[in-house]
Amino acid sequence: MFVSEAVASILHADLDSFYASVEQRDDPALRGRPVIVGGGVVLAASYEAKAYGVRTAMGGRQARALCPHALVVSPRMAAYSQASSAVFEVFHDTSPVVEPLSVDEAFLDVSGLRRVAGTPLQIGARLREQVRERVGLPITVGIARTKFLAKVASQEAKPDGLLLVPPDRELAFLHPLPVRRLWGVGAKTADKLHAHGINTVADVAELGESMLGSMVGPAMGRQLFTLSHNIDRRRVLTGHRRRSVGAQRALGRAGNMMTPAEVDAVVVNLIDRITRRMRKAQRCGRTVVLRLRFDDFGRATRSHTMPRATASTEVILGAARVLVAAAGPLIAERGLTLVGFAVCNIDRDGAQQLELPFACPSMAVDMTSVDAAIDKVRGRYGNAALTRGVLVGRDPGLEMPLLPD
């Protein structure tokens, strides 16, 4: 859909501290108090906890040291998935053009809705009211002419706010902000820029693209140059399908003491989860990617591309096990705190092939029919109704809420 160059008509809607807000909504005793979702690792923190320095992905021990009186609650993924679905119903009732970014945020294009729904500011205000009334959650909305600036506006308006950036005030709003507000600028890039005395977006905008490229690399330099001038021609798009399907498991320090058999059980669980989602979405993939995080906070990635795309659990599990075995010496040397997999190189036609087990090409076994039978039982009785023997009695970890494929 065309976005007028003269009208701020892109909304970025972002739920505030999503998991923690759901917990506070459902338990009145938690309202107005510091809440941490997750014990070993912080999955979410209420704004009352954030005021003490608690942040997402922080270790639970550090979080409790910063905020000893915080209330720690166990995550309820089903409740978060249900809340996300309800919020996206509001989004789709607001505009026909919705681009999901995650389970708790999306872009909406409201250009062309003025006659039927009012100005973008009125639409944004009504969206916030509807989310509060229908779902019971606070949400922040930023409105601007570009997707980049709409997202920045929502960040600046948090929590539970509404902010419109008029087209004639874009650079006046953007330039005083810190460089970390530019997409792609993480801690390392910010440090490089700070070393050159560049602290604000205005400082970036004063430099040429080639000068920025010499500091942070050509691609990043080009991106910083365009964003610092609010040049963003991307439209709000619908109908995106995932380019990969993945899952990961944080092991914490306990991962350092896991036996190979225990690590393999984690691998089996993750691949089972991924392939189940792939078959449900009628997707197949060729490339299996392994992601590891070590005790020294370092990371490593390994991948294997198969001859044909598949969604067979046995085939993809075979590839995953080969990758983990190859990374075994690295894991033994550096310790393991997180393991994750993604299947990418997606076959967009979604065709399901009959595949032989990855490690045993001589075994002519129709694994597709086995997977179909398992999926049928789980579809009728739930995912926990049928599991692999190696996973019986083991903690399956958390299955994070996901957007529909």
C-alpha cells in the first residue's frame, strides 16, 4: 500500500512489558509492584522492577540482588499466546494492513482510513483504548511517516503512551536522541561511535556516508546515514512467511555439568518442537543451523545443508546430532549455557518429501507416515500426550509464544 510522503500514517504498536503485564492483569496482588517473570533467567520485568535495573535476559540471581523485594512468578506461555492472539484481533480490526514483528508488536498502515476512522492520532488512541478494554493490557503507539521513526516514537512514549511525530518535526525529534536509537546500533557499534565523539543522531547526520563507513563498515555506515536523515522507504507489508523455524533452550550454569546423553535429550526436544511446527505450517527446509552459547559468553554457529527440503523429524534430528557431535570438543572446552536450532532455506511450495533417516541411508523407512501419525495423536490429545522415551521425566523447557505462520 502506498504511504503518502506528507502524512504520518504508520503506527508502531508495542505492548508494555508483555509477560509481566499479563501477570499483573491476571493477579491484582501484583499490580503496582515489581514483578519478574522467570527465575533462572529474567524473561520479563515490570516497569516497577525495571526501575531498579532489572532487565530481560538478566540472570535471576543478579535481578534479585538489584530488587530483593521483587515478586518472582513462573511463566505461563499459554496465557501469553492467548493474550497475543487477542491483541492481534484488535490490530486487524483497526487496519487491513498489519505487519507483525513479534507476539507483542506490529506495524499498522492507516493511510486511506481518514474518512472512515479519523486521523492517525485518533486511530492510535482508539487502538490503545480497545486493547485496554478487550484484552486488559497497556500498549504504546508511535505514529510517524516512516516505519523507523514510528518505532522510535513508540520507544520514546513508553510506557503506556501515544506519540505522533509530525512530518515537519521529524529531524527536530530524531536528532537529539542517543545513537542507540538507530536500528542496528548495539553496544559495540555505539562504543565505536562514542570513541569518535559521536553521541547523538545529530552527530551521525553531520557525517558523510563514506566517513561513517570507515568507522563501522560500509553497510552499517550506509544504514546509519540514511536513518539519521529519516530516509526509510519500506512499506508496511502483510503476508510474510517465516524464512526459518527455530527453538532454543537456555541451560544456565547447569549446562556445564550435563552429560552427552542429557545434551542429546535437549537436542531431541528442540528438533521435535521445530519439526512439529514445520509440518503444521506445511513448510520444509534444507539447512539445519546450530547455535551455541558458552560459559564465557562467547557464541558459535554451525550449519548443515541437506540434499532436499524436508520436515521429517528423524532426518533433521540426524543432521542436528552430527552438528552437535562436531562441536563436542568446543563444548567440552568452553562449557555450554544455551543450545538452539533453526531450519532455514525453506521450500516455499511446502512440499513434503519421503526421506530416509539422515545417518542411515540404507534404511528405507517412510518417516513421513510416522510423523503424520504422531501429529494426529498430538492434534487430538495435546502435545504432551505422546513423547519420545528419552524425554520422559525430563523438563522440556519453555515453549515460547509464536506468531501464526
